[in-house]
Amino acid sequence: MTRPSGRQADQLRTISLEAGVSRYAEGSCLAKFGDTHVLVTASLEESLPGWLRGQKRGWVTAEYGMLPRATHTRGRREAAAGKQSGRTQEIQRLIGRGLRSVVDLVGLGERQITLDCDVIQADGGTRTAALTGAWVALKQACLYLKQEGLITDDPIRAQVAAISCGIYQGSPVLDLDYAEDSHAEADANFVLAQGLGLIEVQATGEERPFTEAELHALLGLAKSGCDQLFALQRQALGL
Amino acid sequence: MTRPSGRQADQLRTISLEAGVSRYAEGSCLAKFGDTHVLVTASLEESLPGWLRGQKRGWVTAEYGMLPRATHTRGRREAAAGKQSGRTQEIQRLIGRGLRSVVDLVGLGERQITLDCDVIQADGGTRTAALTGAWVALKQACLYLKQEGLITDDPIRAQVAAISCGIYQGSPVLDLDYAEDSHAEADANFVLAQGLGLIEVQATGEERPFTEAELHALLGLAKSGCDQLFALQRQALGL
Amino acid sequence: MTRPSGRQADQLRTISLEAGVSRYAEGSCLAKFGDTHVLVTASLEESLPGWLRGQKRGWVTAEYGMLPRATHTRGRREAAAGKQSGRTQEIQRLIGRGLRSVVDLVGLGERQITLDCDVIQADGGTRTAALTGAWVALKQACLYLKQEGLITDDPIRAQVAAISCGIYQGSPVLDLDYAEDSHAEADANFVLAQGLGLIEVQATGEERPFTEAELHALLGLAKSGCDQLFALQRQALGL
Amino acid sequence: MTRPSGRQADQLRTISLEAGVSRYAEGSCLAKFGDTHVLVTASLEESLPGWLRGQKRGWVTAEYGMLPRATHTRGRREAAAGKQSGRTQEIQRLIGRGLRSVVDLVGLGERQITLDCDVIQADGGTRTAALTGAWVALKQACLYLKQEGLITDDPIRAQVAAISCGIYQGSPVLDLDYAEDSHAEADANFVLAQGLGLIEVQATGEERPFTEAELHALLGLAKSGCDQLFALQRQALGL
Amino acid sequence: MTRPSGRQADQLRTISLEAGVSRYAEGSCLAKFGDTHVLVTASLEESLPGWLRGQKRGWVTAEYGMLPRATHTRGRREAAAGKQSGRTQEIQRLIGRGLRSVVDLVGLGERQITLDCDVIQADGGTRTAALTGAWVALKQACLYLKQEGLITDDPIRAQVAAISCGIYQGSPVLDLDYAEDSHAEADANFVLAQGLGLIEVQATGEERPFTEAELHALLGLAKSGCDQLFALQRQALGL
Amino acid sequence: MTRPSGRQADQLRTISLEAGVSRYAEGSCLAKFGDTHVLVTASLEESLPGWLRGQKRGWVTAEYGMLPRATHTRGRREAAAGKQSGRTQEIQRLIGRGLRSVVDLVGLGERQITLDCDVIQADGGTRTAALTGAWVALKQACLYLKQEGLITDDPIRAQVAAISCGIYQGSPVLDLDYAEDSHAEADANFVLAQGLGLIEVQATGEERPFTEAELHALLGLAKSGCDQLFALQRQALGL
């Protein structure tokens, strides 16, 4: 089996996480996983949506979007269509859930941080790039909160990163690009918390059912990939 | 650890799958997993949505809804709200994807089967009950197609069933009800194809990250649960 | 004239009203008028919509929906379409208005009861079955309020039931099923308050105008039909 | 009993029906029932909505709207709210149904006539004024079709008019204005076809149930009122 | 060059501004620019939208609509389409901005005046007719406020009027009607404040770019046209 | 008068136009006007919207969006809100109109080019930066069409660029940034066609009316600014 990109089975694409790219946002990150480019901003609001008020805790949420021509062919602009697709909602729910799993919401205080993940260019793996970059932006926003004296302890308990894996031409491979993703027999997205374990596993047999052994192999690749992402996250923030 | 319902860790709720409950639909099933009741109808349409026409294959899709008072407190009617929630879309995408994975769409011919899964009463596990019942309704519709001479071979290649599992008070348990689901440390939904393996795994750490060993244990429970569901599906259809 | 069902002109279909069918709702009723099956739940909320607050009275409202395959051919799911049809809104307004006409809203106190009427299967007369069942569910909710000590007097002043009638092949007949309804020359829906008179009359010439004598004949049938429905409502609640 | 306007119980408001008020529309009518002013245009389109094509018949439909400040207090503009209210839909369905009941749709040919009924000022009875004026506009459009040689026979079989009646301070009165309508014990809208009988009856007990005798009395008033409206319609068109 | 209407290049259409045409509104004006007829009402509300509360100032805003058959061919009703077009929003924003530019919002006090501009019939120049009439309705509403003792000083600092001009067959002309507008090489809308200068200029090259000299010529026509409109506004209000 | 940025009155911000930034789009440009960054892609589609088919000409259109945190405070995501604001629609209409004014639509052939203008970061003047960059992307797409042999002649007749000007502290200044824009007495957007003249002028008195002399001064600045932009556009494409 040869990957379209010539990468090894367990090799990530060239990845860069650049923090602080937005002039205005309290936290931000431009996450590039090869040709997949996602801009993430973390926006701090000192107020909460109605259903969360008065509970002495904060909230972390995410929104996801894709520029209409981020992909090979132009997709319809969701703002013009008047609604977000099921896929968009599924992804933004995944990102929000993954981040909240490592945040002490009581420690955050009655404020909200919104992670806007906008895909500038897509070549597979946009949700995992978004989540990995979102952690950087979120962390930066929490450091800002601390620096401003609004909180005393950083409410983030662990790093979170995500990566996709899949079975391509019968072999498990790490970090699918679009050429692989569109022909994968099975694919999976893994969200991991550094040093703690699994946050989320989403595995789907696209062309055929998959076995427990294959799931195990994909998970092994994901662990190795996330270890590299954790290092890149720390490096992006100078931690 | 004692389960709220007094069940064993690997024990399903009382489950019934009743086929043919609708007077009009080409296939139907009332799936009861304890107090979770889902009515599924399979509607055959001899036409396809525009984006699928002329490709010499059919389509299987699903829609999901919950009656406003299926739950402890009344939820807003989605038709009145003017849109389906992200959760609804996520579930109906899961059901459609799971069913399509075992259907020969070319063999189905240029027609569409829509599985409407409506939750009459909810006590946890509505998406897995829906998918398990939807397979019964879909199978019935395909048998109808064959009987009417519209197709010669049944396009369904395997049975599909789904079940939820979770870590409750530190222990892996099968088929969560609401009392468990709302306090589970982690929960997972598994979709299995009979004799073929895994179709979909969705596992989430709700209260804490989970380990690979825990994922393995949950999967073991799911396999045993789905074996029982496969038998109930065949029994419902007299196969 | 022979009715498709073989019924006498003044004969109702087999009707059953089963109260208390929902595990969670404060009141509920499964109303079956032959093959028309409507599930009604009454949901109590100790709050009011904004426009009703501070007026020292409560509110009773209704919502109506039809499962997509309740009918011969599948209809579009209103939640997916993003809006309720004019027909749906017309029906839910009728049900709410009919029920409110016999409720002492001041006596109900500053709370709201919502009647969700969902058509599981449709064979004509869904709005009248819904309203007749909704009264049972509403009554049960009011009895619950009294039993819980939240009110001292039952705010319901009278029973309300509804029935359709029509001119079929030149003759007035009671309780149209779909086979009759789709070919009726005229049809009418009557809402009556037990012992008090008419709450609502909606009569339409479908194939031709109708005469005052015909309206009179239809009304006579409706009175006789509602008398039977009133008895069934009391029986369903053991009153 | 004295009516707020000083009118007799069986007295209409000052009514004028002015045909041909629009520069562009194929038919039009400004209907004034006292201070209720409704502008109706009939627009001819030589095409049909998709669901009606190929059936060798035409269609007549109506849309209804109210200028935001047609009433005592400003109402929200439906175009800004993004949807038509249930009341609006109910009214436009009533108008369309009433007009179609006297039109030979096959004779009309494969074309559509849309009656736009826009309330410029409202003082009660807007739906009946709209329907009465809409007949005039529709007739004018059909005469235009005939004059242009597009049809040979006028497809309108009879005149249609509508009027409201109600029980005010215990007495049946004709043609309610807002002052009466807002305090009526019961009100009713009647649609009549000239020389043929009843097209639609919608009677509602607002403050209390009403009796069959009251319904009979209201109907008597409506007949007398519609006879006057029929004469005014003919006069407006010079027939 | 001969104008389709036979008018001189600098000649307005026959214009009438009739104030006080609505029975209910605090201010109103029926503005007729030839066959363009716009009904404007000014509605006073003693409350403000949420985002304006507590700032010790009021607000003036406008909404614009067109009856479906105001034009040669019927347009879709925006309320039925479920949204206002970009054109509609552009126009109502222009009208609101133009009026606010001459109102002392602090002096108005914490209340809102909404100008509803509804086009009854359109023959070009609806936005300028609307704005010119809206000033009359707004002024009337402010006079009402003063008369009622709710304010002591009229918050309107100047008259505002608007007119369109364009290059038609190479020549600058004033007050385009539809026949000219649809073939103009360039057109422009000017909003002027009496005695103060320009409030808004919107000039567009439709068929070709235009020169600064042409812009200058159009502005000259607009000034002369607005002077006439200012006189008509005062006359309409007896000022 | 000192500008917040220290610029001269007639000095543009540092401007860069980078063509070809998108991996997939037929044309693209990242336009930076100081801290205002707009990404524009030109997407070629070999089909037309229904209302344009069969007219033997093509179409050029634009869509505009702003990332939620492009600004100082986060704005609501339009896709989540379910509609585009009036401001968004106004801007995208302006861009489409401006570009079409210099395109030979017949020469383009029956195809559509959509310019997606997405604001990554905003510091005033986003619409003019978007339009200036959109011309570059559009030109690149037309060169691609020619190179692919799909057309023989470039359908673009002239360069188009846009710039904002305003009256700041009494003085006319070129290319407002946000600090100036939010306090400008008047502002204006100018769209110019190179060598041909004015395409569009939109001038608004924000704080006060403005004079014809001021409009003249702003236009002078705009001409000088656009001359520089035209040079930058050619340079970006190596023309």
C-alpha cells in the first residue's frame, strides 16, 4: 500500500499551530494540517446564555463553518441557505464537548468562551484540526483571564487533541487527507486528553464493517499522533 | 454496584419488536426497549431526490423525531421551532448511515426508502432502539418489494442492530436507561452488522476520560447485546 | 346509500379513549376513532409565555402534528420542512379555542397546560378525535393539580367533544372516515359543550353549496354523536 | 341593546366596492365595509405551480396580509417576522376555498389567478370584506380573459359573498365592527353563493356556548346581508 | 431627447402628499409621485427594543414593503417567502438613516417611532416617494407628541426629502418613472435636508460609468426637485 | 487634524493584494488594507441559476461574510442566526453590481462566476477592500477560462476598484480605518472603473449633512486612491 501523499502509515502531515493570529480575539490559532487550514478564535463574553445563568459556572462552546470555496467545488454558503447543515452541527457539538471535558466550568466563573472554527481551506480532517487548534485558542484565552486577574487558577485540567485515522487499501493509516478519506474503507476520529485517556471515539465503516482488531490498530495510531500534537500545542504557546 | 433497575451488568431491558404495526407503511416496527418506545415506518417512494437521479441506484434515508412530551419535561416541538436540533440531525444521520452500510443500493433500484423513527416515549437509548427497529421495518419493505415483483433479490446483505453501553459507577453496563445515562461516566453507542463486525462506534467520556480497556469491555457487552437483538429481529419477522 | 364501512348513517366508528397512557405527562389519552389514532398528552408548566404574565390567570393551548407516514402516502415532516402548514395551525388553534371555552383560566392560576395532539395513524377525523381526547388529558391534568393541592377547585366547567359529519352521496352521515371524507359533498366539524350547546361549527361545501336544512341535519347527527363521546370520556376517567 | 355605531341589528355598515382600482392587475377591487378597507388584486399567470401541472385545469388561490398599522396598535410585519401567522393562513385558505367553489377550474384552463387581499385599515370583518371584494376582482379578471379571447366561457358559476354576524349583548347582529367583535358572545362568518346556498359556516362561541336557535338567527341575518352584497358586486362591475 | 411622459428634463411628476390618511396611526401620509403610490404610517411606541434601552434617547426606524401586485407582474409576497429581500432591507435602512439624521433622538425621549412605508402601486422612485412621505408622517407624529404634552420641543431639526435623477438617452432628467428607470444609463437617489445640504447620495452607472460632470448635473436637478418637495411637505401639514 | 494612524489625509493604508492564495478556486485574492483582511475566491460554475438560463449570457455575482470574531467584539454567526443581515446583503449587492458593470456577460458565455468575499479581520473599509480584491480574483478566473480555451476573449472591459473616504474632524481623508469611520462626520464609498469614470457613489452624512464641495473633495481623494489600487491590482497579477 502506498499513500497518495507518499507518507508512512503512521506519519502525520506537516502540521503547524500558530497562536495569537487574531488582532482582537482573546485567544486564537491558525491550525494547518497539510492543506487543511482552520482559523480558530476564542471569544470571551462576560455573560451567559439565559439557560445557564445563576448556576455559578461558566460555559465553553464551539461554532464551526467552512468558507464556500474551501473545497474542490463551491458549497452553498450556510448563511445564505438560512441554516447550518447536520454535518456542521455534528462537528461543532463534538468540538464543544471535547473541550468542556477538560475544563473546570465552576472555576471558569460565570462567563462564556466561544471557539469559532472556520475552515479556510479543506483537505480532509477539518474537525480534528479545528479541535486541536481550538484547545490552543482556549488555553490562550484562559491565560489572558488569569493575567487580567479575572481568575486565579487556570480552569483547564489537561490538553486535548484530535486526529483522524482510517483503513486505506486494507491498512490502518494516520491523519487521512481528502484523497484517502474519500476512498477509506473505514475512518475514525479520536479525541484524547493528554495523560488521561480517551475523550471521544467515532469510528465508521464506510465501505465495509470493521473488526475490533482494526479499531485497536487505529487507536494505536491515534495515540502516537496525539502525542505529537500535544507537543506542538505546547510549543505554539511557549509552554 | 447496583443498577437502578436491578438488572445485571450485561442484561438488556425487556425488549419487544413488533413488525407490521402501521396500516399504510410498506414496513413498520414498534420497538420497545423497556420504557423507551419508538415507532418506525418504512415508506417506499418510486422516485429519488434530484441529486440521486440517473445513477442507477436507490437510496435509504432516515428521519428522527421525538414527541414533545416523550420525556420527563416537555420539549419544544421542532416543527413549531422551525428547525431540527443538532441532536436530531446527528441521530438521523447515524441511522441512515448504519442501514445503508448493509444495503445493496444498486440492487434496490431507482427508488427511495425513508425510515421515520418517532419516539413516543423516551427512557434512554432512543437512537439504538430506533435503529434496531428500523432494520425490521426496512427488511419488511424489501420483502414487500420482492413479493410485488419489483425486485428479484433482497438488497439487504446483513442484519444491523445497535445498543448503548456505558460506565456506571465505575462498571461497564449494557443498555443504559435514563437513570443510568444521566449519571454515566462514559457512554457509547455501537452499531453492529450480524456476522460481519462493527459498523459504527461512538464513545464519549461524559464525566471523565475513559481507557482502552474500558472501551474493550463496553464492546464486549455490545456484542452480546446485539446477538440477542438479532434474534429478536428475526423473530419479529418470522425469519 | 351504503357507507363504505357498512355503518348506519348515524353510527360512530368503534371508539376507544384510553387515559393515562403516558408515563410522564400529567394527563394523557390515546383516542382511537376506528383507524384514526391520536395520542394526546397534557403537559403542565408552572410558568407562562411572556405575553400572559402578571394577569393572574393561566392558559391552555394545543399543538398538533401528524407522523409523516400516518397517511396513505408519506407527507413531509414539518420539522424538516421548517414550518407548520396552514392546516396544522388551523387545527391546533381550533383545539386550543375549544378547550379554553370551558376552562376558568383565573381558577387555573398562573400556569400553562399544553395539549400535544400527535396523529399516529389517520383515517379521517383527526381533529375531532384529537379534541375529544384532549379533553380527557386536560381533565386528568386538572385532577392531578387538585390532588397535589395546587388548586382547590377543578377549573373545567363542562365536557367538550367534537365530531365530524358530512353529506355523502346525498345523505347526511356521522363521523366520516377517509373514504367518505375524500368524496363528501359537504363536511362539517362540530364542537359541543356537554349540556351547554355549541362551541364551534365549521361547515364547508366541498363539491357543492349546502342548504340550511342540510346543516340542521348534520347538527342533529353531531349532537347524538357527542352524547356518546361524552359518555366515553367519563368512562375513560372513571367519572 | 344599542349597537356602538347606532346601527339596526340587521343593518350593514356603509359599503362600497370599487372595481378596477389597480393600474396593472387584471382585476381589482377596493372593498370598504365602514372603516375596514381591503385592497384586492387578481393576478393572472399563464403557468401553474408544479403540483398542478398537466391536469388540464387551472387554479384560483388567495393570499392575505395586513399592513402593520392597519389596526389600533401596530402589529409586527409578517415579512420581517419571517412567517405568516396561523390567523393569516386560516383566512387566506378560507378565501381561496370560497372562490374555488364557484369556479369551473377545467374551464379556466391551465392558468392561475391569485387574489391578493391586503388590509389597508381594519375595523372588524376583514376576511369577509376581502372575500366579497375578491369575487369582484376575480370576475373582472375572467372578463378580461374572455375579452382577450383566451377563454370562450366565463368559468364563474355564481356570485360569492361573505359577511360576519354575532351575538352582541344577547342579540344577533349583522356585520360586526371591531367594537362589537371584541365583546361579542359568539361570532360567525358565512360565505354564500348567490342562488345556491351556503359555501362555508364558521361559528364560534367566544364568551359562552351558543344555541342552535342562535345559529339559525345569525344565518338569517347573513342571508339578508349577502343579498345586499350581491347587488353591490354586480353594481361595481356594471352587470 | 423626449421623455416617455413628455415631461421637461427638470420636471417632477404630478405629486401629492396627503397627511392624516390613517384612522389609527399617530402620523400618516399617502405620497403619490405620478403612478407611484406609497402609504406611510408613523407608529409611536412608548418602549424601545432591548438594545436601545437605558440610553436616555429614542429611536426612529422604517420598514418598507410592496404589495405583490404593485408592479406590472406579480412579485412573491415577502411574508409568504419567509424573508425580506436584500432590496427591501436596503431601502428601509436608507429611509431610517435619512430620517434619523434630522431628529434629536435625546429630545425624542425613550420612545420609538416606526415608519411603515407600503407601496400600493409602483411606477419607479418608490424609495424616494416613501422617504418624502415618511417625513410628513413623522412630523405629524412629533406634533402629536407635543400636543399631548409628552415632549415640549419638536425633535425634528429640518425637513428631509428625496428624489431620483438619472441619465436617460444621454441627458440628465429629474424624477424617473419606470419607463425611464428601466433604460437609464445611470441613476441616482439624493436625500437632502432643507437648508442644510446633502444627507445621502447613491449614484450607480447602470449601462455605463458616469462622469463627475454628470454627477454634478444630477445633483443640480435634485436640489431643484427637493425644493419643490419641501414646499409640498409644508403644505400637506399646513405649516 | 491628526489622523489616529498618523497618515496624511490623502494616504492609503499599507495595502497588499496577493493573488492565487487558494488551492482550489479558479481565481483568488487576499486583500489587506492595513488590518482589514479579506479573502476572496472566484468560483466558476458551468451552469446558471434557473432565472438566467437560455439567455446566451453568463452571470457574475458576489457573496459577503464576516467571521464572527473579525471585529472587536464577537458578532453572531449569520449561518447560526439563520439569515444574512441587511448590511451583508447591501454589501454583496454592491460588489456584484460593481463587477458586472465592466464584464461582457454575453462574452462570458452561459456560466457563472461567484465571488466569495470573507472578512478574516476587520478594521474599516471591508466592502471596498472586498471589491478591490474581487476584481483580481475575477480577472484570474477569466484568464483561466481563456487559458483553458473555454473563451477566446477576456470579457473584462476595465479594472474596477473601490475606496472609502470621509470627513474626519472637519477634513476630507482617504481610506478610513475603524477609528476614523466610527467618528466620521460623513463617509462615502466610491467605485471607479479605470479610465472610464464612476461606477457607484454612496455618500452618507453620519453626524451632519455634507456639502457639494465636500462631496467633490472626497471624490478627488477617491480618484487618487483608486489610481494606486489599479496599479496594485495589475502588479498582483503580473500584468
